[in-house]
Amino acid sequence: MRAETSTRPNPAGRTAVRKILLYAALVLIAAVFVMPLYWLFSSAVKPSGEIYQFPLQWIPRQLHWSNFTNAWHDAPFGSFFVNSIIVTVVGTVIKMVLATGSAYAFTFLPFPFKRFIFLLLLGTLMTPGTITLLTNYLTASDLGWVDTYAGLIVPGAGSAFGMFLLRQQMMALPREVFEAARVDGASHLRILLRMVVPMSRPMMITVSLISVIEVWNDFIWPLIITTTTEMRTLPIGLLYLKSQEGYNDWGAIMAGTVMVAAPMLVVFLLAQRYIVAGFSGGAIKG
């Protein structure tokens, strides 16, 4: 009697093929994001001739560290760094205070037209920021805030997106705990600082990181509200460096870009686990 040939599918083989395809897709996606960063960092240490070379020179033949020195001296990067740090730190703190207080109010406090006001704030997320540039500038000008830190920070202090994320996170917290605290005589401020903020720590860090990146990379508003080199921030400093170099010394321009991007890359790498925890910690509850 002839043995029958098995025609059953091989589950292990299918699983292996799926894993290979998945890893190949992940490598391709990673390459799309990593290659521009690699080109930026490698170009920052190349002589100008290698940057223009064709075919492309992916690995520098000689490390040209003087690009960073040239970028630092060709534009007042020290002043730009100080301004960006001040604006980013102070602006992020103000954003977080306002967003946290607003989120707590929309979550735990009853007041008239709460739902309508919340929807109105969400509507601002659909409005391009450029629409308010003129009114913000005229207001800042009337207050004498042109070319000042107040003008750089205050008009962007509100964050409807941050308020929304924090409100969604707070809605996922157990109400029984807060009701018990209220029965024991705890004030809203005490509940917010001692209970809500610690329990919402991952989302707080996530919103803080989003605010830091937003303020650090902001270009249009600082360009409009500042008029002197001493008050410029880093993104504008790159444009100033590019203009100074006459579009020729791309090594120095790439080095300046690395100096601007590196702090945010470091902050992101240090806080990435909190971002995952924040977005997966019940923040999508309605």
C-alpha cells in the first residue's frame, strides 16, 4: 500500500515567513527615518567637497570637526542657545501649569457651559496657528513685548492639545479615591498636587516633552516678534548662519543643525518610555 503524501500546511514555515517579512518591513521603515539623520551627522564632519561629491560619499574619509567651530563663531550660537533654553523652560512650565489646571477643572469641577467651552477649545486645534499671528503681534506690540522674552513666551502659553491629553488621562483615574479625599476635607489644590499629578505622571511627561519640542523648534513666531540678533532663538540662528555663509559652507550649516537637533534627540531618548506609558495608560477614555 503506497504511503500518502501529506498536503497539510506547515504552520512553523508560515510563522517564519511572516517574521522575516515583518523584520524586513521594520528595517525598511527604520532606514527611511535613520538615513536622513545619518546623512545630517555625517555631513556635519565632512569637508565641503565630500558633501557635494557624486556619487554620494556616505562615510567621511576624514573627520572635519572644525565645522562645529566655524558654525559657533560664524553666528552667535551662545546667545541663541541661552534664548532657546530660557524660552523653552519657562514656556513649557507655563504651558504645563495652565494645561494641568484646565484639565482638572474640565474633569472634576462643575461650572456653566463646561461642555461648550471644552468643545470650543478643541475647535482651536483645527485652526491653523498662522491665523492668529497678526492679532498676537499687534497685541504684543501694544504691550511693548516686541523683542522681549515676554513676547516670545506668553502668546504661546496656552496648549489646547496638552489640556485635552491630560483631561483624557484624568478621566481614566478612579473617582472613588478623590471623592474620599474630598470627604476627608482635602481641597482641590491638594487633590491636584498630591494625587492627580503623581497618578498622571507618564502623561504629564509626555505632554511636557511635546511642549518642549514645540517651543524649541518654533520658527515663525520668534522670527516675527524679535528684531535683534541678541533675542533670536536657535531655529532662526540657522537661517542667519545660512545667510552668512552664502549657501556655500554646508559643512558649517550641517554642524549648526546638529547642535540644534541634538538636545531634542537626547530628551526624546531619555523620555521615550514615559511616552509609551502615557499614551497606553488609559488616555483614550472618553
